[in-house]
Amino acid sequence: MSEHLFLKACRNEKTERTPVWVMRQAGRYLPEYRAVRARHDFLTMCKTPELAAEITVQPIDIIGFDAAIIFSDILVVPEAMGLSLKIVESNGPAFDNPVKSGGDIDRLNTNVAGKLEYVYEAVRLTKKLLNGRVPLIGFAGAPFTLAAYMVEGKGSKNFEKIKTLIFKEPALAHKLLEKITASVIEYLKGKIDAECDAIQIFDSWAGVLPPDCYEEFSLNYINRIVSEIKRDKLPVIVFPRGIRNFEIMKSSPCDVVGVDWESDLAKIKDTLGGIKVLQGNMDPVILLSDEKKIRSEAGKVLDKMGRDGGHVFNLGHGILPETPIDNIKALVKFIKEESNKYH
Amino acid sequence: MSEHLFLKACRNEKTERTPVWVMRQAGRYLPEYRAVRARHDFLTMCKTPELAAEITVQPIDIIGFDAAIIFSDILVVPEAMGLSLKIVESNGPAFDNPVKSGGDIDRLNTNVAGKLEYVYEAVRLTKKLLNGRVPLIGFAGAPFTLAAYMVEGKGSKNFEKIKTLIFKEPALAHKLLEKITASVIEYLKGKIDAECDAIQIFDSWAGVLPPDCYEEFSLNYINRIVSEIKRDKLPVIVFPRGIRNFEIMKSSPCDVVGVDWESDLAKIKDTLGGIKVLQGNMDPVILLSDEKKIRSEAGKVLDKMGRDGGHVFNLGHGILPETPIDNIKALVKFIKEESNKYH
């Protein structure tokens, strides 16, 4: 498996073409996903290994991506730490008992592995279903992103609570981030033991921190996790969504940096090319247009990366639920058929 | 008036200290604003010149900013073009009849000045109340930002509708943007005739466009407006919120570029310093902390701009409604007392 196209590309080894997968590929745009979802709520799907494995494999069978990503949610870790999680897909996730004080932080549990056995079991089942066809990506939220949810209690427009914690009580913020980091390390080690082939760390709210704060309150913790979980030939991808300064990713021990669609991939390649493999970054809304536009925009992404390799094709954010199946199929076909010209 | 501190700074002339105002300074954080708001709805306040003038002047009297900005809303222009506007402050604005087709675009009216006389009257009244104390900024939304509202019908998470129009039917998108541009030019000329001392163009949704599209679908229209309204000694500020590539602002005919808090002001100064005056960019959430933190963070902003001038102090986004009055007063006091060291 370690010689699979996707894993080789993540390690910046020569490949015959560019691999392609998309964030949220096991999701609502697929009728087969919606059929399962109609019978089970979101968290039940996460917590039932047979369902999670089925959903994870759907887009491999139906669309033909070059990697699978285990169906789960980044918030299962805070739940295992002791917060009460509710996920309503239309409203986003919420915690009934957000972190409001130092005492709440003290009460958080960091021995999470025992409570996340259902994820490891889903990974093992998925690996059986995939049967070596494509690698399986395991993932976790970055500590800052998880802290943001845990303190806000839900998504937020301005993230006043977590940022005020950071601005007014940085020591307490660090205490919370330390506990989350320990939990994420334990969690990801369990996923790797269950034989995930690569790991992605989603820093979905990276852009919420002013640039001066990002390293201290987010990237340092991500880097510690990457160093702790790093093993030979296991690529680690970091997706710092919304950051402006990619320069700071140079010193991260990660292999691959995810690039959001708001960034100019050509400029990020100028900064990180040859140092980090880049993953991304087509705007998901392009997939709501037509095949001609999709091919032309995907071609622009390939052009920006050029012939130097070091690229995993992906969207710059999750695939939208209203994406027509034929459009995502057309994208994958295009990358599979045309990207060899760049290699 | 043209020799006022704020206007001189906007024109990159030498000043004795850095001027300071903040976006949404005539807003909900002020008890005096909430008292007026308790008796009138938001649009009534916009459309009643006496109320708009009163609210505009409140933060000058109470906080002591170096510039006033006329109380209004960017969506009064689409309303004058024929859309039916509703503003519920907690939900954001919405149009009952969003633009859905070429026919809808054809029906839009561009002779807006006659319908916006209430804004010009508010400007004239405000100028009387200000009585030369500080300059008055007039403003408009950038055509792309207005088009986004007009097509989506309201704020949006992913802006699928306006972006799909741009991706699938670029000619139709340009037709809409042309009509909005003509309306904004007429509107701003009326504001300048009513004696606004400076103009700010808010491209609040600039970050919603992939970087490859920004110039064609937004900046070119902004630049055309700036060229059309430009007059001797009247500064024009452009605030392209969320853009990553400030390089392209070099060729804009604007005087001042607003910088959001997500950007690193030091890096933007490297790109635009000496070419454009910069306005910004402290994170508004800093104002929810305490005086010590506010002084230290405002000091960092001044440090980043250094001793070369060319800076208007502002937040990197609107002041938050929950900002304590003492905190914004502390910020303004700090800039007034400390920024002379940089000049």
C-alpha cells in the first residue's frame, strides 16, 4: 500500500499522474449517502462502525477517488473529553456544556482512546472493504479549531469567546490547548494503529486568529502532534484554512499543506514548492457550473502546479451538498486522464 | 476642512499624529444609538435625515473620532434600483425579490439619485451639526458586493448563486455589474455634491471571489468608480475585505486601502507602503479584552506602520456591538496621545 499513487505523491515521490480526492467526499451530495442518512442520525452514523465504513467506501465505488477518508467528525474528540455533542447537519454541531472556566478545563478528560474505539473499529472495517484499492486517510481537528468549538459551544461569526480567552487569559487558553493536544495525539495514534495510511489535521478555523497569534495558539500544537505521530512512510497533511501567511508552514514537520480556494496556488507554490507537497485548491462552487468550466478551471490548477510534482488535487474546501454527481465525476475523470501530461 | 488631520493622512501628507476612526462607529455599542434604535427601525433611521445625522454625530461627541461616517447602509442603492429591502439587524438584510434572470437585470433602474435624496439631505444636515469639527466620510458598496446581495437575496455562507452566475454566465454577471456601477457612480457623485469630504467603497465580500476572478469581476468596477468620482483633495478609500493579493491594489486609482484584521499589516506595508495609504487593522475582538491589552495591540499596529506615515488607524472590521464604551475610549485616547511619536 505504501507505494500507492496518493501516498507517493504525499511523500513528493515521482508519480505517473496527480492523485485526486475531495474533502467531504463521503457526504450529502451522494444519493447513496442520503439514503443511509435518512435512516440514521449523523452521530449514529459516526458511531456505528458498519455504517461509517459503508459511507467511507461509497465515493470510492461510485466516483473513483484515489484515497478514502474515514467518515467521522472532528468533534468526537471533545465529546470523548467530556462535552455533550449534538450534531444537526443543517445547523452545524453544538455542545450543551461549553467550556466556560478554568474548572471546566480541569474537568476535561484526556484519556480518550477508550471512548473512541468505535472509530478504530470503523477504520479496521473500512480497510477490509477497501481491500487495498486505495489508502485510507484518518483525521482530527487541530487543537485551536477544537478549542474554538469547545469554548463557543457551536460555530460562530466572530469567535468572540475563544479569542477573548486567548487575548485576556492566554495561560488558561494554553492549558486548554495542551489538554486537547494530548487527546488528539492519543486519538491519532489509535487511528494509525488501526492502520490508517495517512493523517489529515483540519485547522478549519485557522483564519479566525490574527496572524500574529497563529503560531503560538495553533501551529505549535499542530506541529507537536505531527512530530508525535510521524512514522516512516505515513504522510501527514495539515489544512490551515484561512491563513494568509504560508511562509510559517515551512518549518512544520508535516508532509503536505492543504491550500484553501481563497489562496492563489501559484503564489503558495512560490513559497512552499519543493519544501511541502500542496493539496488543493479548486473552488467547490466551480462544481455547480458545467463540465467545460470544470475542465478549464481544473486545468488552471494543474497549470499552476506545473511539472514539478508535489501536488494532490483536491478542492479548496468541502464539496457542496448540491453538487451534481456528473460534475464531480467529470472532474475526477479529467484529473485521471489529463494530469499525466504534467508528470 | 481639506487641511484636517484625517484628510491629510489619507493624501499621505505629513501629520502631527495618526488619525483614528472605526467602522460601524455609529452603531449598537453606543447606548445613545440603542436609545434611538429602540424607537425606530433601522431603515427608518437611514431614511430620516434628522435621525441619520444625529446618529452620525454621536460617536464624534461621545468617543472623539477624527472622522465621521454618514449613517446609512450599502443596500439603499439596490433598493433604489428596484429591489425590495428589509433589514432586521439580528438577521442581516434581505431582498424579497432577488435578481434571478436576465429579465430581472433588465428591469433594474440606474437613475438612483432621485430616490436617494434622503441620504444627501442627511449628509447636509450632518455637515451642519459637525460644523467643521471633523470630516464626513460618504460610502457605497462595491458593485460585486452589492451584486452578491442582489443575487443571493441575503447574506450567504458559500455565495453559490452569485458565483455560479459568474462561473456559468459571465456576460450576464458583467451586465449586472455594469448597471450597479452606473448607479454607484451617480449615488456617490450626489454624496460628494452634498459635501462629503472623503469616500469609502466597501467591498465586504471581496474574499468570496477566487483570486483569479477578483480583478475582472470586482476591482475593475471599483477602479472605474474611483476614476469617475475622483476630485482634487477628495480621498477615496477602498476596503477589499478578505483579499489575499494586495499587489493588485497598486494600480487602483484609490488613495487609501483598507486592510482587514486577518492580514498582516507589516506585509501589506511591504507591498503597498509609499504607494497607498493603509487604513486598519486591529482585530475588533481585542476591544472586548482590557485596556492593557488594547494599548499593547494598538501599539503593535503603530509599530508595524513605523515612522513613514501613510496610516489611518482603524479596526480591521466593524466594531462589535458588545464592545464596552470604556475600551473604545481607551483605544482612541491611546492613538491620540501616543501616535505622535511615530510622526
